[in-house]
Amino acid sequence: MILVINILDDAAHLDALRERIALLEWRDGRETAGSVARKVKRNLQGAMDSVPGRALQDELSRLIGDHPVLKAAAQPRRFSPLLISKTGVGGHYGAHVDNALMGRGAQRLRTDLSFTLFLTPPGEYEGGELVIHTAGMTQELKGEAGNLVLYPSGSIHEVKPVTRGERIVCVGWIESLVADEAQREMLFDLENLRTALRQKLPSQSAELLTLDKTIANLLRMWVRP
Ligand code: NI
């Protein structure tokens, strides 16, 4: 499942974040790529270990991690540290697969889901589409600023070359409580169904209680603590 979620729809907040991001120090993106991905990655990454970088990390992590749709779709156990990437003219990120495991020691996580939060309005650059190859299908995404694309980490994906302007995105990874993608999708569908039914039925209705029971029992079956 590939999902687009509007994380940040407040234009003034977005502009303020973009101004702070523009002031970050930038480093070669190859430093944070695996050995294969390093050969095809041509972009810059904001220094997240600086004081302004850490403040951005905290704020963006909250915006993303607290979003109810993202939580329902991803069932997150934990998030990787975020990266902010800048791709100028000629920059790109060729077809690659994300590492299955990221981080070390207690920070190590299994990447189940990847996400890209678009921060530059699509009219400000050309190219730079995120292309995701899933079984038998290719999807090209160029999100509005503030939109986040959530997709399975197990897919081959790439970022097409930027041919005008500059593309800034925030990317990260999620280890899910539910490792299986099909199971996550069923839970997400049931959660959406429950939200819709709550508008129509009293919360103590037999139908909603049965749905509550089913969702809870599926979580008991599928969540790996
Ligand atoms: Ni990737």
C-alpha cells in the first residue's frame, strides 16, 4: 500500500520550517547510504547533529509520529532518526532498496515502511519525482509541500534527476508492530471502517462492539511485542 498523508497543511508553519531548514549545514548524502545505494545517491543532507538540526528533528518527528492516519496505517513501534535531503539540478537517487536493518545496538530497527515528506512546492522544481516500483506496477509521486508518502521499504524506488530548482524532502523509516504488509492493510481498513461507523452508530451498538472486538483480537494475533 502506498499512502499520501497531509501532515502539514498550515502554510505559515511550513514556511517557517523551510526557512530554518535552509539555514542548515549540508553534507554529501553518500555518507548515510548503504554500500550499494552509495553508488547511485547524488544529493545533500542537512546536518541533523547540530543544534538547529536537533530542534528540526524533534519538531518533524512529533508532526509525523503523532499523525493519526500515519499511526493507523503504519502501527509504528519506533522511528529512525529523520534525514533532510536537498537535491539540486543534476542530483538524483538511482534505483535502490533501503537497508533492511538500520542503526546500531539498541537503536537498531527493521525497516518496514519508508516515508518521504515533501517540503518544496512542486512548482518550484522540475524532475525529482519519487518513483516506487511495486509488484508489476510503477508509481511516480511528486507531492504537494506538506504531504507525506508512506510506502513499503521492501520496494525498489528511486528519485528522478532534478532538472530545475531544488527539491527538499524529509525522509525516515518505521519499524512496525505488525511486520506483514497485508495484515497492516487489513487493520488500516478496519480502523477506517470503525471511524466511519462511529459517525453513524452509538458507541455501545452491537455492530461497533463486534468491530472493536475483531480489531483487538487481530492485534493480539499479529502484533509481535
Ligand atoms: Ni530509499
